[in-house]
Amino acid sequence: MAARRGGRRPVRQLTARERDVFRLIATGLTNAEIAQRLHLTEATVKTHITRILAKPQLRDRVQVVIFAYEPQLCPRGA
């Protein structure tokens, strides 16, 4: 996976709001739940997710979760 080769750099490419969405995806929230939690529309959440997937070249939400839980990105308890 391209994201693993880049280490933490792809996460640094995310905006602050994209990192918020990234973390909530990693916890398993739906688009609607993320929208409610961050006071956004679902369309805005979908836009953020599209950008999140593109920057570290991830295929889907499952890869976001796997990528997020690599130790250097989202240590347990963070």
C-alpha cells in the first residue's frame, strides 16, 4: 500500500478537518454520525472522505481504519 511506504507524511497532508474525519472513520462512525458529531452536512463529510482516500492512496474506509491503527499514527488510547 502506498500509504505505508510514505510513513506519517500522508496524514500530515490532511487538513485539520480531514484529520478529524479520519479519526472518526477509524472509530467506525457512519457518514451521518460523523456529520452530526462535527456539525457538517453528510455531503461535506463525503467530500472530506474522498480527499482522505486520495491523499494516501487508500481504496476504501477499511484501509483508512487499518492505516489509522498502525502504531505510529493512532496509538491505542489516543
